[in-house]
Amino acid sequence: MNAWLERLQPLKARMAEAWAMWSILAAQATLTLPWMWRTGAYSDEALYLTVARQGWKALLGAAPNFPGLPVIYPPVAGFLDSIGGTIAARIPSLLFMLGATALVYHMGDRMFGRMSGVLAALLFAVCGIIVHLGAAATFDPMALFLLVLALHAAVRMRDGGIGWLVLCPLALAAANATKYATTAWDPLIIGTIVLYGWSKGRLQSLFLAVSVAVSTAMIDAAVLMLGGTNLAYGVVDSLIRRSPQAGLSSSALSVLAHALLMTGLIVLIALAGIWVSVVKRMPATATAFLCLLVLGAVLVPVDQARLHQITSLDENMGFGLPFAALAAGYALGAWRQWLGRQRHWGKIVATTAAVVTVITMLIVGRVERVQFRGPAAEVASSVWPVVGGHFVKHSMILDDGSSTVGEYYLPGIPPTAWRTFYGTPSDYTRRMVKGHCFSVVMIDASDANSFPHLRRILHNYGYQRLTTNSTVSKRVLIWSLPKSQVTLTASVKARQSQKPNPCG
């Protein structure tokens, strides 16, 4: 018994030393958990969970439209959704993000010292993008965790151990399969093996980097071959045509301004880490490694600014945050160490500055709305029951982009019943409204372009404004027709009439 307890002593010592990490994880969970039930599903979550409900055949058929391999993440989220709804489906995301934070802490501790690890993990954990990714039932949290795991293995590889050499390409290939866009960070993982391992042996670091690169490429190629042309088309479409070039055009300045607001403070501190490395006259490979970490953070903002696309910017920037947090943690830790040697009050000032930085990131994360935040849960609980209650079978619903979410909350309504419009209603939409083809119409009142025009048309053709139980949903306005006035689609008895059916 005593011998067994003695064996546990090192484990207890390590857990006690990691009290800071456990505190950071508790704080991150506290920030994320309220968003589990505070917001309803947004379009991406609704799409993935809806398709997952429909079984393997639907998942395989959705391969060209998904940002990652549909048989890895969606079945897990779909299973949990069937048990406990949206909140249950989001639980794995929180666990993945907590795991990523723990890995950031361990990497910072190993490379730059414990204080740098603590500061890196803190900056990463309180960033608004990371907080909300922990409450999003999408591919991103799982893919981000696997990418950070690959980076962690690349760092540990310098100290030897065949296990890290095996884990790194497996984790990297798994990240690539979970979300194809993570391939943009593959060269940075390979570069980490070379630059961080350079001091232990040039030939060794080059050999390990080549080994990981070849292994990852072979696994990725094997996945593509097994997936067939359907999967290959989805990969090409996701990486080249659809993401992020499919959104509306935005100015490069607006893209960079949003990126600077969301993650700029961490990136600026990471840049200061490069300056610290130069001032301390560290080896060129160490400075180059810090440059590599900063590159991982600015990769997405610069690329999307070049493409004039702000769509999905926040989700994509999340993959660069572990790199930026590590460099920022090094900068703050090194400054604290230097200032502590220069003045007796130096460490107090440096610690205060670090705390102010963390609080600033926390405030920005609370104030600035991330792109992938869903509507308030009250909206979902009040709007969709009203829509479902006034929908007439064999009619249609007109909405301004909410059909994906509607299909998730109202699975009894066939997907073909949803019709979406953007901007000013077209002549075709006007004819459909005039022909009473829609039993329910949904409008976002904040859309100044479409709202006044469509509201006037609805009023002229007998649609009545409905009320919901929640004042929060005042932006979502709903109109309906009395059931007796609704024109059914041509697929039912109306087709037997000799008169033309305006609803097709």
C-alpha cells in the first residue's frame, strides 16, 4: 500500500503544480457554459445537426457541401442532439476547447516557462472567439483541438519519443479531415518541427519534419481515395470555390479592422515577442520560430482581406489563435522577467499589465458580437412554434434566410416547403405572395432593404401580422394567411383543376 502511494506522489505533485491550468479551465468553462442555453442554433449548427438526423446516407450525400468529412464530427453531434437537443450537441465542443487550452498551457510552459504558459492559456481562453466556439456544435472545435494536438506533438518531438512522431501526423491528418481548411496550417506545424528542434540537431529536425510531412500527405491522400470523387469534389469546392470566396464582397480595410478588434491585441503582443527575441539576441531559429507563430495568427485576416471577404472570418481566425497566444505568452513572460530584474517593483507592474491585457480581451469578447453567434434562445422558443402552428400542409413558407434553422426546429415541415429571398422581393416572389402560395412569411425587421417593400405587399394581399410570446423576437416579424385562403401547391388536388396554379 505504501509503495503504491509513493508511486502516486509524482502525479500529485504535477497536479498541484498545474493549479493555474485548472483555474484557467474553470474560468473558460464559466464563460462558455451560459452560451450553451443563451442562444439558439445558428445556420451552420442547424445544417449539420439536421443532416445528421437523417442518417448515414444523407451524411454521405452532403459531403460536397460540408467543410469537413461528414462521417467524423456530425454523427457524434447528431447522436447527442437526439438525446438532449442543441445543448447536448454542444457539449463536445466545450470539451475540445478546454482540451486545446490545456495543450496551449503545456506548450507555453515547456517552451518558455510556467508564467508564459499561464499567460498564453489565459489569453487564449478568454478570447471571445474561443469562448463562443466552445458553445458551437460545428466542425471547428474538434478540428482546432486536433490542430493544437498536432502542434503539441511537434513541440514534444524535439525531446525524442517515437510516440510523438506517430501522433503528430495522425493528429494533423485528422484535423485536415475534420475541417479541410486546417491544411493551411500544415506547413506551420512542419516548420515548428524544424525551427524548435533545430538546437537539438539539424539533421534530426529535418528528418522528423520530412517524415511528418510525408506521413500526413499519405494519410490525406488515402482518405481522398477512400472517399471517392464525391469527397474530392467537396474538398476542392470547400478550399477553393466556396470558402471564403463565396460571401458578399467587403473592403480589405473592414476585414482587417474586424480582425484587429477581435484578436489584434494578442497579435500585437505576439509581434512584441519577436522584438524581445531580437533584443535578447536569441538564436536566429528561435526568432524565426516566433515569426512562425505570428504568421499562424495573421494568415487568415491577410488572406481574407486580399480576397475582400469577411464571411466566416471569426471561425477561421480561431485556428490561428493558439499560435498567437503562445507568442504573446512568451512576450509577457519575458517582459515580466526582465522588468523584475531591473526594478524591485518590476514584477508587480508587469503582472498588473498582464492582468489588464487579459481583462481587455475579456471585455472585447463580451462586447463585440462574433459572426457565428446564434439568435437569443427566446427567439427560437417563441418564433418557431408560431411558424409551425400557422403552417398549412402542402403550402410554402417565405423567409429571409432562416430556412436552414427552420428545418432543424421544425423537422415535420418538408424542406421543399421553404422559399428564401434576399434584398428587394423579385417579381416572382411578388406573384407568389399575390397568389397566396405562402401560409407563413418571416421577415427580419432590421433589414432596411427588404422590410418596407415586402411589408407593403403582404398588407395589400391579406396577410396578417402575428405576435409572439417574446419581446426579444421583435426583430423577427411573422405574417400568415387564414387557412381558407392559402393556395396549395400543384402537387395536390389543385392540380386537378383546369385553372393554372400560381404556386407551381
